[in-house]
Amino acid sequence: MLFEKLAHERYSVRAFQSKPVEKEKIQKIIAIANSAPTATNAQPVHIWAIVSEEGVRRVNETTKCDFGAPAVLVLGTNAEEAWTREEDAHNFADIDAGIVGTHLLFAICEQGLGTTWVGRVDPEKLIERFPEMKGYEIAGIFPIGYPADGKAGQPSAKHTKRKAVEEIMDFI
């Protein structure tokens, strides 16, 4: 799929079929995310693939955004591993998470799956349930699966609402 088409067709999926996600697709998604260029290529991120019913249930206990996905990816960052700009001490961990998270969004879509970037999660509760995430700041969770049939699995009414390009950019 060409990037322009992929960028226009990807949308936030908030309802999923119960069909499991193939392990091979998850591995390909993670490999693509791993190719994301980060500041100084420090790659201060970690991704956890939660694929068991019990694991997904524990993730869903930490968010109001339970969309019935059969799997969840959790993206975490470690600021100590990230590049920090000397001039103003700005740490790039969040920016790197944004780059990796965007790769996840598009890789998931390319595999014929759906997702949305969920920021509404209680990171303390999530880390309590998954101690292996300790030491990471949770950048988001990505419920993944096959979009539900019918209206529930389709883009929201706001999906195509956009500002005019002239409102978001200037030539200088």
C-alpha cells in the first residue's frame, strides 16, 4: 500500500472482532516499529505484546477505553536512555515514542488490522499489573485486532473533519 493511501485510510478503530491476531502479524508490526528512527537512534522504548485473554483483561482494568480487542500493545519509554538536547536540556523520550507509536499505527493498518492510540490509561495501575514495565513511562496502549463489522468498527463521524491546509502551515 502506498503511504499516501495508507495515511488517508487509517482511522481509529474502537470496536473489534473476537478473532485472534496472528503472532506473525504482531512480529511484523514490532519489526516495523523497531525500524523507526529516534533521536541519535537511542531507541529509548519498549513494546509489550499482550496477547493472552488474562493479560488483555488486566490491561483493560487500567483504562476506560476497553474496545474489545483480542490483543494490546503497550509502548513505554525510558527517559534515561533518550537523547537530551544540550542547549535546553529537552529530553526526546516523548518525541521518540511519538515516532515509534506512529510506526505502530501504520504497521498495524498495513497488516489489515485496526487500532487506536489510547492515552487514557492509569500508568501506575498498569505497572502494578505488569511489573516488567517498571522503569518505563507509559506512552500509550494500542488495542489491536480486526475491526468489528458494521458501524461500530468504522471511522467516527469526526474522522474526516480537518482544518484547511492553509490554517496549519505557512510558507516563510
